[in-house]
Amino acid sequence: MFTSVLMIEKALTSADVEFVTSLHGDEQVAFHVLLQPRGDQADRLLRAIDDVALGELDEAARENEVPEGDDAKDFGERALEVSLQALHAAGSEAEGRIVEDHPLDALRALVEEIGADEVLVLTDPHYVEEFFHRDWASRARHKVGVPVLKLFSHSKA
């Protein structure tokens, strides 16, 4: 069985589930999901810039309405549960946890703990962070010791 750590920032859509569960063809995959709830207000400007870059001006204007930090933890727990249920429904083994500390430290620890074969980072595009190679996937490649594949999530179910 192939073991993948799947790092996400929001609930998986049906298209996301189909995408990640089909990456290895017919080989059975066990997913260990890490969900990072939205960060603090310092990240809000970067997200708004990403929204503008994607032409999603309405999203940029509503960025202030989305819960962050401690307020985002309940939202993150629900998103994780929905994602795990969707992976189970697709026939995959899946377990998960919320990232409470630094996401890359949690990722490295989980990869070592379970002997993961790969890391899949499934996020929305983050152009500013990607340009400076400060996104999770770019930074994880130097920390985890297994292949890291960066994927873009589907925004619509």
C-alpha cells in the first residue's frame, strides 16, 4: 500500500477527491491528511493579492469576513471531517489531524512517524508566496525527505 500525506487548507471538493485518489491508478493509497486552518491577519494581505491576481475581486473584498486564527479552528475541524468522509466514500483509507503548530514541522514529523512515500500539497494558488518559493510545497521539499507534489485545489464541488 502506498502512503501519502495530504496537506490541505480547506475541505476537499469532489473533484479534489477524484484527483488525488486517481494519482496512483489502481494501487491502494492510505491518506494521512493535515489541515492547516487559516492563519492570522498577517496572511490576509497576501490572500487578497492572490485573489486580485486571479481576477476574483469579490473574494478579495470579502477577505475580511473569513474567520482566522483561533476562530478558524472549528471551521478547520469540520473541513477535515468532510474531507475524511469523502476520501472514505471514494474507497481510500484516511485519517487526519488539524495542524496546531508550524505546518512544516508537523508535516516533517508525520512523514517520519508513518514512513510516508510522498507528500501531496493541495492548495489554492498563492502567487506571491510561490514567486518567492515560500509556499508549503517549495519549503517542504527541503525538509521532508520524500517526493513533494504540488497540486491546485478545485474551488467548486
